[in-house]
Amino acid sequence: MNRTQTLAAGAIVLAALAAGCTGGGQPSPGAPEAGKGAEGARPTSAEAILEAKSDSGVTGRAVFTSENGAVALRIDASGLTAGAHAIHLHEVGDCSAPDAMSAGPHWNPTGHDHGQWGSEPFHLGDIGNLVAGEDGKASLAFSTDRWTIGGPAETNVVGRSVIVHVSADDFATQPTGNAGGRVACGVVREVE
């Protein structure tokens, strides 16, 4: 092969690599297609609009985004009293009761005791605590590969409720973490 042929062959290889191909025009194994997640499907998202419950005035939004095998959650809330407030995913996607008891218990498809995420045992709905400042605002970012959006029932967050509680989660008291009343509730719905 002469120098011109070598340069031309190298240019073809570089063009194929830049296009994400290994030859034959197919995507590289394990490489996501442009604009798509690792599973070959577009990343999906879901959200829960948090509405005030128990005459609290607490509102907010929880956004779930699925990409590359993990679900990221971003929660922003306002109208809270300063300090820590438990936040959980609850089993039932129903916020119709004035005290949000219609959302049922914590989402717990594994049947574990309540606890702190990452320290076995814990519920899949045991997210943790939001910490509000003096302005009543709080944010939390969270990510896990144990949840899905639109996946199997035992991992799917869609159709659950996001609940913000009046008190902090102590991560020990069964089955609720002694988090107290429910001050905000939002049903998790897939976003198209």
C-alpha cells in the first residue's frame, strides 16, 4: 500500500469511528445511538407536581430522568418550615386525600425494613431528607440504578407518589422513620 492509499484508508477508519461504526455501517457494540440511551431507546422522564396537603402550603416538583441504566431524581420544594423533612416514594399514585393518606405506605417491593438508602435494609421508596433553609426552599438530587421509568413493576417509579413529610426521617423507626404527617404529595407520571 502506498502513502496515498494508507492516508485514504486511515481517513475511512477515522470517519467510521466518528460515526460510531465498527464496519458494515452498524453501531459499535455497547455504544448508544445518537440521541438514545444505552438500551437503544430514548431516555425517558417522569415528573410529580407536589401539591400542598394537611393545610401546609408546601409545593414543588420532582423530575425523574432515565438514561444509561440509571434514574436521576431532582426535587425542588418551597413553603417548608426550616429544617429537615423526610421525602419518600409511596406505593399508590393517589394524592386525593387532604392528608395524602391515599398514597398508601412507602413503596417497598423488596419487603425490607425501613432505613437509610444505601445502608441495608431500606425501602426502594426511602429517599432521605430535604433540608429547607429559612426561606422555606429545599432541593435534592439523587440517582440510582434500582429504579426504572416504565420498567417492571418492582422497579418502576411511574404510578407511585412522592410524599414530603412534616418531620425528618430518623432512618430507624418502623415502618415510616417517624417522619410525621404528609405535607405535600405528587403522583409520578411519565412525560412524553
